[in-house]
Amino acid sequence: MTAAIRLSYFEDFYRSIALGADSGIALLRRDGKALALYPSVHDEIGGLSLAQSPLVRRVIAGADKASGFTAEPAGAAPRLADLHAVRGFPLIVSVSEGIDTIFAVWRRD
């Protein structure tokens, strides 16, 4: 069984629930390939693979979820990410926030 959904559906949905300017949401295939990203990076869709990320590798290997610090794709600013496998589908959802944003209040105090 297959289905087609416009990327703009996910991008609009992700935009509506994004927590802040530095938050990121990704829908990945179970092999780590990016299907939808927010903020949107159209050039990377289908070509960007996060399969080398230790967190993504954990979920690919069968874990239901993985959380931790990451700097993926390579060279990106450090982020705290939480990944979950979508039960019944070969998909992974990743939600992340930049470290600077997470610790901004703590640093200010």
C-alpha cells in the first residue's frame, strides 16, 4: 500500500507547532532519509541522510525512541533531539531545539 502527501502539508503542520525560532522537526524514513523538514530545506529532501547520527542509528536498529545531544547534519550547531519511531510505519519523527535556546534563561539568570 502506498500513499502520496504533499510536503507542504507536513511543513505547514510543523510550522504551526514549532516551539520557537530555533526548533526543528523532521520526518525521516526508517533508513534515515529526510522526507520533510522544518524549517524547510527543499534541496535536502530525499537527499539528506541522517543515518550516521548516533541517535538515528539507535532507532534504525530497533529502538522505539532515542534522545540526546547531536550536531547533525555534520557541522550543525549543537541541539537536543528526541526521536521516536512511528508505530506501524517505517518512519521516524525527530524534534530538536538548539542548545543556546534551551539554556538561554539559565545563562541569563
